[in-house]
Amino acid sequence: MKKIANLTFCLLLLTISLQAQKLEIIDTPDGKHGLKFDNGIILIPARYDDFHMFQENMAAVKLNNQWGFVDIRNGLEVIPLKYEDVGDFNEGLAVVALNGKWGFVDKTGKELIVPKYDQAGDITGGAARVILNGKWGYVDTMGKEIVQPKYEHADNFSEGMGTVQLNGKWGFVDKTGKEIVAPKYDNASKFRDGLMRVLANGKHVFLDKSGKEVFVSKYAAAEDFVDGFARVSENGKYGFLDKTGKELTALKYDFADDFSEGLTVVGLGGKYGFIDKTGQEVIPLQFDSVYPIDENAQLKHYGFYDGMIKVWQNGRGFYIDKTGKEVK
């Protein structure tokens, strides 16, 4: 019990250190690299040709064109450098390549799946996509092939379901490999907020996880559900539907984004404000513009983050809270 308690305490200290310390890359005169905290604690010894930033306390390292893994908690090579390529650890497993084939290892270095696939993705949502002879399937975190490669395409699991394509049509499978909906739709997204959006004969249809068609949108364009609502548009005007297909607002806005922290930004006539989940304009459309959550992101989203959003009005930018009051 004492050893377990000591290990738990050490892991807690490491977590606190990772939050408190800055990371520095170590470069040696002979071209080797490593990683340390700015206080000098070594995470990755500076003897490698290349390395990945760590995930789940494991860092991929490369030496003499071979990859393995270092445990940053002690700097030790826990997975031998023998692989041609590797991914990062995700949900306890990492994808690795050997002799041109891909498989998976756990954090002890055990090959739960001996490299045999032509391609393999990271574990996401409890499963990973794999390709063999041009066909797609899935494996789970225990190394079990839950869906034999047979599909033309497969998306990452989302909310326990994977979207798959066969003969040009789309359906979805669960984590046991069961086809909940055999491929029959013209297109499909992923499950978000409990519903999946599919395209059938030009119409946007929303399915639940049993495969039941919950409702069909009458609008030309529709997005996935986020925070209980789906954004829809037609003829350049935007509105929202709830999970029964009922309109939250009429399609009257020139701009709208997904809900974030209970509110969403809307624009009309060059002015921007915010509506709540009842459709009420709780912050009037008075701002000249709003700033994205992450200004450097390639795909920008606009909404509240940590209770604030930056807006532009009367020639200056400033933050407001969810009541519309300026945050000083």
C-alpha cells in the first residue's frame, strides 16, 4: 500500500509540475535533442534525433531511423526503438509501424495487435480505424478487431458509433461491430449531441442511436447539433432547430454560429448580439463585430469562452460577460 501511495503522490507532483513549469527543448552540439523543464528536470534525455511532444506521459523518440517511447516520469525507454514509424498514445494505445505494416502497442510495449494492417489511425472514442487491402474496419482498445475491414470508408467513432460507407452509401456501426443502420444514405456526418445528420434524396435527416429517423429538416442546409440545437439556413438566412425539429427562431439572421455556454451570436444588418436557448435576444444586436474564440484557428468559431467574448463597438474592442456588460 505504501508503494502505491508513493507512486500516486509522485504522479500528483508531476501533474502539478506540468501545469506550473515551462518546457524547454534541449539541443546538443552533435545534433541530438531532448526535453526538460525550465528548472532543469529532464523529461526526455538529449540523445535522440527527433521526438514527439508527450501524450499520456509517453513521448515518441527516434534514433538511427527507429522509433520507440520514453516515459517522461522517469526518462526511461519503456518501449524499444525498433519501429519504422509511430503515432502518439491515445486512450492507452499507440499505433506503430514495422515492415511496412501497422499495429498497436500498450504502455508496457506489448503489441496488442501485431503490425499487419496497411494503415491505422489513432484510438478515438474507444476504437481505431484500420485499412487492409483497401478496405476499412475497426479495432478496439483491447486489440480486438470489432469490425472486419470491408467498408469503402470509415470515420472515427463518435459517441459510441462509427460512420461507414459501402457501395457509395452510408450507415453506422456500434462498438460491437453491429450495423445499426446498414449503408443506405447518400451522405452522413458523425453523432453529435445524441443525433446524426444524414442526407437522403437531398433532405437533411436526423437519426437517433437506434437508427430511427427523428425528423427531416425542410431547409436547404443544416449543421450538426451542438448544445441542443442545430443551425439551419436557406436563402442566406439562419435559424435553429431543437431536437424535435421545432424552430427555436425563424430564419431571419444574416449570421449565426453554434451555441456556446448557453448563448449564440447572431447578426442582422451588420450588427451582432446574442440569443439564449429560448430564442430571446438577451444581448441586443448592437456590436459592429465579434471576435472568434481562437483568432489563430483555421476554422473559426464565435461564442463565449469562460463566460466572456471580445466584441467591437464604436471603434474599440473589449470583453463582455453574458449579461452584455463590459468586463473591466
